[in-house]
Amino acid sequence: MIATKELKEEDGVFRKPELIAGATKKMAVTYIVGAVCAALVTIIDSLIAGVSIGQEALAAIATAGPLLCFDQILHCMLGFGIDKLMIQAIGEGDHKKANRIFGAILIAVFVIYACVFGALIVCERPLLMALTQDPKLSDMVVSYTVPLFVFSAFSEVFLCIERAFRIDGRARLFSKRGIVTNVANIAFDLLLVSVFNFGIAGLAWASVISTTIGYTVTLSHFFSKKRTVSPDFSVIHSFDELLDYVKQDIRLGSSATLDEFLDTVALSVQTAAIGSMAGAGGLAIWTVYKSLRGVVVSEGNGISASVSVHAGLLFGQRDYDGVRYSIRSGIMLAISVCVAAIAIVLVLATPIAAAYGIDPEIRQLCAECLRIGSLAFLAMVFLNVTTIYLPSVNKTRIAGRLVLLEHGLVVLATGIGLGLGLQSIFVAYVLAEWVAASVAAVILTRDGHWLVPDCNPQEIVSYSICLRPDQIVTVGENIKSELQNRTYPAHFCSRVSLVIQESISYVAGHNPGEEIDTDVEIKEQDDGVTIMITDAGVAYNPLAETTTRDMSKVGELEKVIFLGFSEEVSYDRVLDLNRMALYLVPAEAAEAAR
């Protein structure tokens, strides 16, 4: 039914969070499935390493962690901003620019990844000397990492393509990719390690093969009718333009890059500290915890992916209430997911330690560390969502400061806990994460607006309904009254009311028998108003559908489009939502323009 929230006298807002919050949660849940499935690859590698190869393999995976973080650092720097830049261009109505951004980033990603990881392969053994003095352990690390390094450029290109395709709202498709990858990884792990005895190198090649198979699902979107973006590689002929897009991309990913770099530093400190204090057994425990933490981080990444694109699009449209609905729904989902994860670890810590092949003499110690470390999950995911949300609303510096605070505290806490035992390192880590999360919560909520303006001064009406046919006339009349209160001409107010009624009739007509969340927003623009109709129903395109109809039979919306009353009309299907915008001017202004 029509929103019951009373009209604010100063801005005329009837608004409910259902449309934006629902869209954010829907996309987040499907991304979580895909992200968790991808993270399970690491867990499966660790399980098979511990059971089929031995505890030394778990120590090798832990030691390789800081080197593998180079991949995440570069992804944050180059791939993190691709969907944000593209959706901003689409929000401006420039699909060509979005496609050129797509092509430019893919070119830059492949070239930079090939150079960096080529150098890393050459310099890996000297770098390993900072993490371990055990030559056997170093050999295992090299065997594990080299196949992953060789494949990294191709993997990152696939991942950037997937990030760009988020714009089309194909979250379920990418969840399927995660499932396919995970199933293939299990099969190839067992085949290469347990059957062919390739050892720890078999784990790496299994990941490479299964990831390649999985990304064929992503690439299938190129052949889908739902695809709206494609990479335009002709941008390579305009080097200045290509470089400009890459610079913008790096700027958007700067806080995430800093986060990942400092996380690598903190991870290296923690790995070195645990290795020096507790040896291979301590590193094995650390590997088990990191694999569990990786799953939780992937859940946070899934939520952040949805929040960042929704908040970025809404911020560009100056829909500040929508931005707040998006981040709030993301945080509430994060709390639910993390509480469940903590409960599972608290109850099943001992069986989890046994499943990883941890030696019986340190199994109880492992379970204790897992229980302690799980208490950091909620703070860690909250910080993840927050630091990715902030760049979407142009608060990159605040995100960078939070990142510095978080990882600085983690390094400091590790130093304090080093002389007190393995459990103390985990306790110190948990406290550091919660202190940083508390600071982030204060920053986000201290003004009550989540670091965006209270409202858009150009906004006239923002209306939310769960659409039913019997509401259409009522919505139009209520908005007509609000426009009349703003002293717009009576004839213009009536015409706007009819346009809105015709527009939401399209939504109802394409979703018969269903109640569809729909937002109607009207904003002042130049000499007239912009009407934005956003709904969560099935895809439709009124512009394409009306061109084949007899003009004598068309409705009021088509008359406005074809007779020139509307100066601009646009339609997009973005993030699984229909968005139709019309720019209208009072009849007198339209007549004068002709």
C-alpha cells in the first residue's frame, strides 16, 4: 500500500526503504553465495594439504599468504573502481564512455599484472628469506605460488569482466560461477594430489584449472540479451584518454589498495611472529584460522559489492535517502551473517581443527585460537563494508584513515601479544579490530546522515509504493497537489500527474497480479522537472514498445514523448531495476521552444 510515513512539510517526502534495501540485499545475498564458493577453494586446498600432504603443507600455505596478497593489492588498485566508473558514466547517460572505460581497464590490468608477477617470480626466493629460513618450506612455497603467479593476469582480467557485468545485475550467474569453480576445484585437487601425487603444486594447478572452467560461466554473459556493456578496445588509440580512465580507476581504489597493502604488512608481521614463537604447529593453526576468516571476508566482499554499486549510483543521482537505505541494509545483513559464523565456530572449533589434520597434541590449542579469533569477524566485516562504502560517496580520505587505524592497531597488538603466548596474539587481534570498528561506527553515524547530505535541495517529491492498480490515480493526484503547492502552473501539474499515472501503469501492466516496489521521484531541473520512475519488476522498455503503436490509441505518456512535451526521455535497466526518466517543462516554455 501507499507509504504511511507522513509528508515532511519542508521537502514533501513520502519514502520507504523497501525498494533500495530490498535490491541491495537481493544482490548481496547472491554475491555472498558466489564469493563464499570462491573462498571455499582456499579452504579445500588447506584441508587436502593437511590431510593428504601433511602439516608442513599447511605451514607453506601460511607462509605463501603475504606473497599471494600482491594479487589482492593490485586488484584493489586496478579492478576495484571499474564498476563504479562505468556506472557513473551510465548514470550520466553515456554508455559509449562506459564501454571505453571497460576496455581501458582490461588493457591496463593485463599489462601491469604480467609485469608485476613476472618480476615476482624472479625475486620470490629473496623475498621468502624475510618469512622463513627453512629451505624445504621455501621450496614448497615456490612450487605452490609459481602456477598461481603465471595465471594471475588472465584471472584478474576475468574478475574485472565479472565486476563490470555487475551493472547488468547478473548476480545469480556469478554465484553459479563460484559453485562451478568450487566443484571443479574439489575434483582436480583429489585428482592431482591424491591420485597423481603432484604434492602442493597440484593444489595450485587445481585452482588454476578450476578457476578457468568457472570463468567460462562469466564469459557466457557476452552472449546474453541482458548484457548492456562491452569492452571497447579502440580506446587504445587514444592513449591520453586510456591513461585518464586508469588514473580515475586507481583513485577510486586507493583506499582499498592501502587497506590490502597494510593488511599484507600486518599479515606478514603476524605470520613471522607466530612462526618464530610457535613454529610449524603455530603456522598450521594460523592457516586454519585464515581460511575461516577468508570465508567471512568473502561474505563481507559480497555485501560490499552490492552496497558500493547501489550507493554509488544513488549518490550520483543525489538520492541521499536511497544511499542511507543501501548502507543500512548492508550493515544489517553483515551483522546477521557474522553472528551466524561466530556461532558455528564457537560450537564446532574442535571438529574443524581435526578436519584440517592438525596434530592431536595441539588440536585443543587450535580450537581455542579459532574461538577467540572468531570474535573479530563482525568488526572485520563492518570495517570492510564501511571502507568500501566511503569511496562511493566521495569520502576516500576518511576510508584511508580508517584503514591506517585498523592495520596500525593490528600490528601494535601483535607486538604486544608476542611475548604472552599464541592465544594472546589472537586476543590482541580481536581487540584491535573492535577498536577500529567502534571508531568507524562513530564516524558513520555521528551526524545522523551517514556522511551524505540530509536531502537534495532540488527534490520536490520522493514517493514509495507497493504498486497496485487501484493506487495509480491516488499517487498522481497526491503528486499533483504537491506540485501545485510549489506554484507550478495548474495545466503543467495536471500533465505531470497524468504522465506519472501512465508510467506506473506500464509497471503494473508488465507485472500482472504482483505487488511491485516502485519509487517515484520528482526533482527541479532548469525550467522544468525530471521524473524518475524506478521499479523492481520485470524488464520493459516503453520507448521501444510505443514506436509500433497507432498514435490515435497511445496513452498520455506516449503523447508526451511524441508530441514534444517532454524534452528528454531515457530508460535503463541497471542493477536489476528499471529506471525511466522524463524531463518536462511547463506548457508555455515548451511552446516557446518550438
